[in-house]
Amino acid sequence: MVLVELEPTVGHEQRGLRPCVVVSSPSVASCQKFPMLCVVPVSSTPGEGALYPKLRIGRSGLRNESFALIDQLRSLDKLRVRRRYGCVSPVELGSLEEGIRLYLSL
């Protein structure tokens, strides 16, 4: 989990300073040669279906039960990351992967 500045945005894009789940490969995310990350923004507003998997408080570092917004999947420069905290559980990561496969028709 990372806290990311998503501004500027357009239209229905998630905006503001927001928690996000990094879905880039760890080897890509940790390599300085690659300046970009792929993230899924998180919201406490409930969503329904495979594109909005639930994320629990605790290990993730989230203070409220939240939902990953897979339909808001985006790449961004690592300079937008304000801080890193927590991580999702293996079960939550599996739900994220399933939602991303569905969203991208993989």
C-alpha cells in the first residue's frame, strides 16, 4: 500500500491524496531504472462485484474497511508516492488479480 497524490485528474478519475495498492511486479517497483508504477486506488465507498474487492483494516494499514477500484487502474510516476505503508493479504491480492484479469480481458 502507498499513499499517492493523484492530482491532476479529469472527469471521473479518482482524485486527491489517496491510498493505492501497487500492482506492478515487485522487481519493477523496486528498480530505479523503471520510473513508473501501476496502482489501483482505494476508497471506503462500497463497491459491488469483482472490480471492487474488499480490503480489510489491519495489515493493509487502512483505518477503515475499503474497496480497491480496479476500474481506476493507472500507471503513475514514482514521484507521486508520498509514503509506503502496509500490504494486502494473499487472499486480497488474489481478488485483485482476478479483478484485473477480468477488467483487462486477460
